[in-house]
Amino acid sequence: MKLNNLVRIRIIVSVIIVSLSVVGGYFWWTYVMRPVDTNDTTPIMFVIPRGQGSKELSKKLATAGLIRSQIGFYLLVRFFGTDGQIQAGDFRLNKSMDAKTIASELTLGMLDIWVTTLEGWRNEEIAMVLSKNLNIPEKEFLKVAQEGYMFPDTYLIPKDATAGAIVSMFISNFNKKITPEILETVKKEGMTKDELVTIASLVEREGRTNTDRPIIAGILLNRLKRNWPLQVDATLQYALGYQQREKTWWKKELTDEDKKIDSPYNTYLNPGLPRAPIANPGIEAMKAVITPQVTEYMFYLHDKNGVAYYAKTIEGHLENIANYLE
């Protein structure tokens, strides 16, 4: 009988503890979900970088004073299904918002959008990304874009930005990366800024690695000094334009007929540089042109695995073709 009473007491105590935990948890949850300050509607700009996880996001919100509990917000987004919907971007929040409203804003209320452009993209490829992410008509961007100067990087772009504003953003970044010191070096080498960008665009498309690029830059400069045709495949790809069958702006397999195309970008027929850049090069391609690897090489090719082979003479180049391409 005493044992039954003891069991009954333990059950009652357990029920009380569980009940208190539930009630306490309910009040805690209700508290941490409330706004930090219902009277403070001052806008706070809150930026979420790409790849930021829920824990880092919750900590950042707590540090900004936008939520009452880092743990509470983390549990909210993890267990209520909004974790995977939160987007990188720029948001306008305030302390009068409760935690659920903030979580919702982070999935819907984005002001700016992260957009990444890659080294070696031509303007048409950038236009496609801007059209997809910002609904900017491709033709609108292409009217104002400057090939070679749309510096490849990750940008936080306002949703309502115009094509002209985005181009200005790209050019501003270009001017920051291509410093006066770099331009002074270019001048000492007897090149203009436009020539630097044009050669770098060729190097960007032709060089697969940071090891290849300075060597290829040196080869192109060697050929320019001797007034040889550059014979750069990427310039033909640029001239040929979009390939409907391959769904790409860069034709994969060039033919002998392609090398006869009538275009100022055909560097098989025309000596010297093409009329303008063929793509938007990154900083490593620019540096490769400024500080090329000095060699006696005049030819290069890549095998099917992207490995580069160099030659000083046409005989050596033909041997490389026989060994690595046929």
C-alpha cells in the first residue's frame, strides 16, 4: 500500500514537472517571439550574405537587437520550415516586428539581390543572368554595357536598379580593382588600358589556370611583337556568337571553315588585336598581361583534359598536335 502511494506521488510530481515545463516553455516561447520594441519602427538595413547558415543568421539578428532570443529564432526557422526559404540579400527590418514577421520578411521582403558574374563571360551571358534575377531585358543591358569592363564579381544589386545603374556599378568596381599603379605599369609597357583589357580577355578565355595564363600572355605578346596573327580560337568563338544546338555562346568545336569567317575578330586572318575585348577578364588575367612569363614560346594548345603544351617553332607545335590532339 505504501509502495502504491509512493508511485502515485512520483507520477503526480512528474506530471507537475512536465506541466510546469510546458507552461514555462509556452511563456518563454511567447516572450521570445514578441517584438523587441513595439514602438520602434526605425528602419534597420540588414544584409544576409550568401551561404550564411541559420545559427549565424540568428546570432547576427540578436546582435542587431532585432530579436529577443538567438535560440528562439533559430528554433523558429528550423522547425517551422522557413530555413531553406531565407534568401541572401538586403532587407529593411525594424524592432517593432515580431520574430515570425522577421522570418517571413527574410523569405519575401528582399530589397537587393546577390548576383555573381564569372571571369570570361561575354556581355550576353551577363545579360542573361540579370534578366533571370532582376527582370532586366537583355537588350536594355547590352545597349549600355561595355565589353571587357563589366568586372566579374559578386554584386548586391537593388531590385529596382536600371541597366545603366548596374553598368555603372560594374565599371566602378573595375576602376577600384585596376589601380593607378597597375595603369602606370601598363603605360610603362607601352600599352593602353584598352589594349590591356583586350589582351586580358583573350588570356582569360585561353588560359585555364593561373599557371597557364602568364605563359599564354607571354606567347600572345611575342606574336604581337613579330606582327604574327594571334590565331586565338576564342576570338572566332566570339565572332560566331550563340550556338543554338549547343546552347552556348562559345562554340565547342571549331572547323577550318570557321577560321575563314569574315570578321574583325578573326585573329587567324587579321594580324594584331581584335577590335575590342571578347569577354570580361578578371584580375588574374590582367596581372598575367602586365607581368607575363617571358619565354621563347610562340605556340600553345590544350589537350582534351585542359593540359597546356607549348612550342617555340611550328615544327614543335605540329608535333604537339600529333601527340595530344590527334
